[in-house]
Amino acid sequence: MDKQQMDKDLGGGSVFPIGEENTAFAQYFTGECYLNMLTAKGVGIGNVTFAPKTINNWHIHHKGGQILLVTGGRGYYQEWGKEALELHPGDVVNIPPEVKHWHGAAADSWFQHLAIEVPAEGASNEWLEKVSEADYQKLK
């Protein structure tokens, strides 16, 4: 971890601690990622920190959906069949249930967001294929 670069990209540091390396879900990410679950009671909220070039696989939140609150750095969000959106601190992404998507860091910046799991009975996540390297490299 390049802490100096992370602090610079995230604006002097995180509001919440970045937590431990996200080894439990490492198979669904392309690189270095950290997870700090702020709460798992009622509404799950995780502080997710991505190193540069780190993104997650395409995935779907069944039934509940997800909300991303961008807190630092620069990254992307993309829904299947649509153009990627560049994300910056203060951006909010409402991801409806059943929408195939991915999110993560730009190639030259750390990226951080709060991931809020929208509660719903029977909610689950389905992890899918990796984002094409060629598609990711087309992004700024």
C-alpha cells in the first residue's frame, strides 16, 4: 500500500478507517482492496477502499439493490450496456436491484465509497465475470 499516494488521492485521509485487506472477496476484485464494515445490523454499510486500477467484477444485487456514497478519490461505475460514469467525492449512485454493474478505481487514483446494502427479504449478491481489460483501458 502506498499510504502517501492514498492520502493524497483521498484528500488527506479517510473519514472512516480503511479496515483490513478485503481477502474474503479478493477473487472478485482485480487488485488491492480494503473493507471496513461500519455496521451489519439492519442496514449493512461498508467503507470500501480501492487502490489504483482495482475494480470489482460485474455483479448483481438481487432484491435489495445498493447505494454508493463516494467519499474520496476518482473511480467509475458502469451498468451493463451503458457507458461508464466517472465518480468523484460527493457523488451518489443508486443501484436498483437486478442491475448488472461494476465499480472501482481509476487507473491513476485511489477510490473510496460507502457501500450501503438496501435491505430486502431474500436479498443476495451474484458475482459474475471480470470486466474486460480492453474496456477498462478505454476509460480516462
